[in-house]
Amino acid sequence: MTPLTEQELHQLAMNIVGQEMEEQGFEFLAINSKPKKDPQFVALKNKKLHFVVVRAIKYPINPVEYDEKLMTTVRDHAIKYKARTYFAGVGLANSRDYEMPVHHEDDYVVNFAGLIEVK
């Protein structure tokens, strides 16, 4: 069984967050799918600019906890553009055994609490 690579896990997280944002009425201005090239999404909603940082988080790490230093840097950058800043941590685990890596052949479990605003 082949575990998903870091890039594949990131793409999966990006798809989950992007779909959620689309359902909430966000209009995408820029999408950056490279891991750690922040923000991943620059989007408009209600004529307001939003920066969204996406991270694929492996079990057992809590997907709502984020790197405060990184997010403060992104937030400070967003303020220059009058944008709001969000963290989107997507917890991913193998559905058969949370301790195993996520594989191409297995289903997976998603733990995504939505966009968390960084103020």
C-alpha cells in the first residue's frame, strides 16, 4: 500500500477547503497549491478580501491548532490589503486505523472545523 505524499495530502486538504468555500459563496482570486506558500486562497466574499492558509494535519495532531507566528505574519500582510485572515486545518486519518498513514487504497476520515479567523 502506498501512503499519500505530503503534496497529495495537501491537495486533498485544498480540495476540501475549496469546496467548503465555494459552497459559502467565496469567489477565488488566487489559488496557490504549493504547501507552505501562504496564503493558499485569496478570495472575495461580500466585497471583502479573505486570505486563507490551508494545512493538512495528520492524526493525532489537533487540526484547529495553528502556528501563531506564521499566522501573525500572514495576518499582518493581509491587513495591508484590508483582508481578513483565516486558518483552515484539515485533519486526515486512515479510516481503518487512525495510527496508519492515509493510503491510496483506503478510505480516510476528515476532521475539518471550518475556517478559523485569526484576529
